[in-house]
Amino acid sequence: MQIETILAIISTLGGLEAVKWIVRFVTYHKTEARKERASVDTLEEENRRKNVNWLEERLTQRDEKIENLYAELHKEQEEKMSWINRCHEVELGQKESEVKKCEIRGCAQRIPPSEY
């Protein structure tokens, strides 16, 4: 009687197809689990790659921005150095004119005498 009840249950569950499914499930269960783990690992790896690519792109953008800022800084430094040079030239010219200044107005003879 037990065999008949087992056969009845199997036939109600789908007959031969149920038996095939159970056999497939038992034999390929580990294989399917490995395949699923491999697909999950592949997705995680792809996500990491995308994240690394995004970070590398961001780093490249920041490097470019830093280079632009340094170029601008050097340009400003050069401009300030040129202004400093101009100011020094003007100061030197002023000192030179003070040395060459004649203390007597309207005199053809210059005091102090100039070597220039």
C-alpha cells in the first residue's frame, strides 16, 4: 500500500516530469548554486570596475583643474613681478634724477657736477 500511495502522490504532482525535476534538482543543485554565485561575483566585479573608472575620471578632472589653477597662479606671479620691476625702475630713475638735480635755479653751471 505504501508504494501505491507514493505513486499516487508522484502522479498527482506531475508524474514522470516531477521525478525528472527532483533528480535534476538533486544532481545539479550544487552546480546551479555555483553558477549563481559566479554571476553575482561577475556583477560585483563589473560594479567595482565602473566605480574605479568613475574615480579615475574624477581624478583626471581634478588634476586638470589643479593644472589650470597653477597656470593661473604662475600668470599672476609673472604679472606681479613685472609690476615690481616697473616700480623699481621708476624708483631708480627717481633716485638718479635726485642725484642729477641742480641746486641753483637757472644756472648754466650745475652743482653738484654730474659725471653723466
